[in-house]
Amino acid sequence: MGFSRGCLGTFVVATMVFFVAQGDPLVPALCIFGDSVVDAGNNNNLYTLVKANFPPYGRDFVTHRPTGRFCNGKLATDFTAEYLGFTSYPPAYLSQDAKGRDLLIGANFASAASGYDDRTADLYRAISLTEQVSNYKEWQNKVVGMVGKARANAIFAGAIHLLSAGSSDFVQNYYINPLLNRPYSPDQFSDILMRSYSTFVQNMYRSGARKIGVTNLPPTGCLPAAITLFGSNSNKCVSRLNRDAVSFNSKLNSTSQDLVNKFPGLKLVVFDIYQPLLDLIINPTDNGFFESRKACCGTGTIETSLLCNARSIGTCSNATQYVFWDGFHPSEACNEKLAQALLAQGFDLIS
Ligand SMILES: *[C@@H]1O[C@H](CO)[C@@H](O)[C@H](O)[C@H]1NC(C)=O
Ligand SMILES: *[C@@H]1O[C@H](CO)[C@@H](O)[C@H](O)[C@H]1NC(C)=O
């Protein structure tokens, strides 16, 4: 299973690289929204504790420097940008790099500890999804200023917009926040998140976006930190959390179908990362990994953000065979596999 998926991924990547080699990127721009899984440095200058702009984050990145990415190297969206034929990554919108013509390839609006529910971002002083959409509209105005209305509209309609959210809403908010988990069941909380998701898609559509991809929830119960925080017997994925994720994912599918029916010309793809990631976690060796329970950074059981730092004791020397880089986030090697799975599911957004 893992093997055949890997082969498909490799085949698709080879095909894409062939097409891309002939010239321009396959789409005019790439815009990214969501949480720490895709944040490329927007939190660096915020008054938040949720940051990753210090070693050992970034030690395997192209520059071997921390950038604010919650990873040892590239994010899945970095690989996606490469597969689409971009020669640089969409800049973090709040960074120094986000200026002038560099903005024409899109921008990254994501913020670690953000989520569908604006209360999640507020809790950690991150950039809420609502603010991310405002920043996107500001970006659109800058693009119009540079290339004129007609060309700009073609860029917005042709661009791929990726959203990755929901993990922080559950793991860093709902499960630990009595103000949410007393009044709402996981199912009711998912419904609240679905309303934000619908609003997001609607706002993007009204702004001229026509191609949107959204990743579903990973098996949150298998994140090393979730096993430590919410597991009862040490080493096993927390089935309650995984059940909630599967139920959320099925709502995400049906809500997306409703949105596609409602908005003509909208291409909306739900990318399944749940199953590909679960395959890697359950059968790491089939996929070239040896460790899927412990993360590389520190003890590998809990550390993320400030707790994963240059003085963390136990950090592995080589993360390439670890599924997880820190307690919440996949390693670069895992992100590469996930990006291949995304690509295999994303043809609709490219054509
Ligand atoms: C959602 O849809 C995708 C693609 O059709 C499918 O692979 C996945 O299993 C569905 N997920 C759920 C939880 O229904
Ligand atoms: C990590 O290990 C892989 C093989 O598993 C090897 O190809 C790579 O060069 C190593 N990286 C470092 C930084 O030692």
C-alpha cells in the first residue's frame, strides 16, 4: 500500500518535472493560508511564544538557517511550489522579502497556532484566518498596482490557494480549553469550524480566487506530543483524537461538496493527508523511515517551538528517517512524501 502510493507519487513528480522543464510555472501564483504546518515565518515578528526562528529549526533547509518554518527543512508547501515550477517560495507576507515584484508569485499568509476558529489564534496572539484573508486582499491590491486590473484578475483566478488548518483548533485549543470542551462536543466544535471554513471559501471566491485546495486533519492522535498529553498507555496513537479527526474530515468533504455546488467555476479540492501520514506512522520501514513515534527534537515526546531549541537534550543528529521533526510537526523527509501525495490528488487545480 505504502509502496504503491510511493511509486505513484514518484511517477507524478517525474511527469510534472518534465512539463515544468519546458518553461513557466504551471500556475501564475501560489497563496498559502493556515497554521504552523505551512507558516514560513509570519510569526517571527509577532508578540507570540509560538515561533521557530532559532536552531535547530531550519538546520537542513537550503540556507541551513532557521526561517520560522516549524521543520528541520522544507515544508510540504515548499515542495509543492517546486513541483509547480516556481524557482522561489512564496514569501511570508509579514517578512522583509514580501515586497515588489517578488509578490507576483503569491504569498504565504499562514501563522503558527492559527486555525479555523479565530479564538485559537487569539489565544496565542497569532494571525487569525479572518486577518489572513484581509492580508490577502491587501496583497491583491498590491498586485493590481503592479500589473493592472486585467492581468491581476487572471493571476487571482489562475493561482492556487492552499489552506492547512484545524490541528491547532483541536490540539492547542479544544482539548485543553474547558471554555470550548465543556459546552461543545467534538462534533459540535467541528460544525463551528465548518462555518469558518465556508466563510473563508466564500470570501476567497468573492475576491476572485477560483482554485482552492484544503488539507484535511492529520491523525492528530498520533502526533508525538498528543500521545504524551492525551494518551493513557505510552506509545499508542490516541484513538479518541483520531476518531474526532476522521469525523471532522468527513464534514470537510461534505461541506466542500456543498460549496462546489453553490459557487460556479470554483475548483475546490480536499487533500487527504490523514491516510498518507497514517501509513507512514504505521509502516515507517516500508517508506524508508525507522522512527514514527518519537520526534527528532529533544526527547521527541513533547517539544515544539521554544521547547525545541539548541539546548534541547537528545535531539537526533539526522532527521531523514524520522517521520516527525518535533512533537507536532513532520520532518522534511515526511513533508516530501506528503507533497507527493498532494500532487497526485491535485491535478484538478492545475488544469
Ligand atoms: C473524503 O474524500 C476523499 C476523496 O474523495 C476520500 O479519500 C476520503 O476518504 C474522504 N474522507 C472522509 C473522512 O470521508
Ligand atoms: C542522513 O542520513 C541519510 C541516509 O539515511 C544520508 O543520505 C544523509 O546524508 C545524512 N545527512 C546528514 C546531514 O548526515
